[in-house]
Amino acid sequence: MSKDRNGLQSLAVALKIFLVMTLLTGILYPALITGISQITWSNQADGSLITEKGRVMGSSLIGQPFDSAIYFSSRPSAIHYNPLPSGGSNLALTNRKLKSFVQERKESFISANQLDTLITIPSEMLFASASGLDPHISPEAARLQVDRIVKARKWGAGQKQELLKAIDDLSGKPPFFCLGNKTVNVLLLNLTCDQIR
């Protein structure tokens, strides 16, 4: 009888601990952290969303594909810009498959932008990023696409100058002060394209 009683007491203690820990770690702690993040960094906590006229266009942190000739092309993605399985291809530099991908991307970029075959293509347009979600390209990669966009949109010299200025204006500083390169967010650049008249 005492064993049954001890067993019931142990079960009751275990249930109480389970309920208290569920309340603390499953409800109170997440509510506290969510509240703090909404007060201090609400934009980042909500996904750094970019909106235009009340419509969510995307996130400044996640790349997306742009296939139309009237827009800047994003960096290639090994996961087709899907954030759930975020990751790179993990192919070594000596891998034939990677060499084939790079060659295809180079030929495609040169062809789409009607560039000289001897031109140096920035590496981010040839290699997918480690996450597969990088939303940035270099200002150099953006400038190589300007003539294609101007032609596709049937723009004149004035609009081309506006676009080149937009690339300069949207080019961010290197992420770690002097380390790294300047980058430009492709989504913001494409939204700016739509505003040029």
C-alpha cells in the first residue's frame, strides 16, 4: 500500500514539475522574449519585411528569383531560394559538377546581358552562397546588368543615369567596416527600377 502511495506522490510531483516547466519555458519565457524583441527590434523580429503601398514585397534578408529581363538578376541559389532547407551545394572547387554549374552560369549571364566573352564576371553571379538565400550582389554585378534592363524597359540616357545612381545610393558599406565588399540588395534595386519613369 505504501509503495502505491509513494508512486502516486511521485507521479503528482512529476506532473506539477511538468506543468510549472511548461508554463515557464513554453509560455512565459517565449512571451517575454517576443515582447522584448517587438519593443527593441520590431523590424528584425518581424522578418525585415519590405513593403510597398501596404503590400509585402519580400524580406531584405532573403533572396528571391527575378527572371524577367526588366529586373536585376539575383545571386544563384542551390536551394531555389527556399528558406526551409537553407544551405549551399557543398560541392568542392575541384568537383566537375560545380565547374559545370559555374560555366553554365557564366555563359547564361554573358548571353542574357550581351557582354563580351572576355569580361570578368563577379564571383557571386557564378557561385551560390553558403545559405542559398543571399539577397545581395556587388555593385559591379549590378552595373553589368544595366544595359539589358535599359534596353528591356526601352529607357533613354536619363533613366540609365538614374539607375546607375540608384546602384551607388543603395550600395551598402562592407559588413565589417573595412572587411568585405560593398553590396546592393537586389529586391530594393528592383523596386527602385519600377519607380524610375
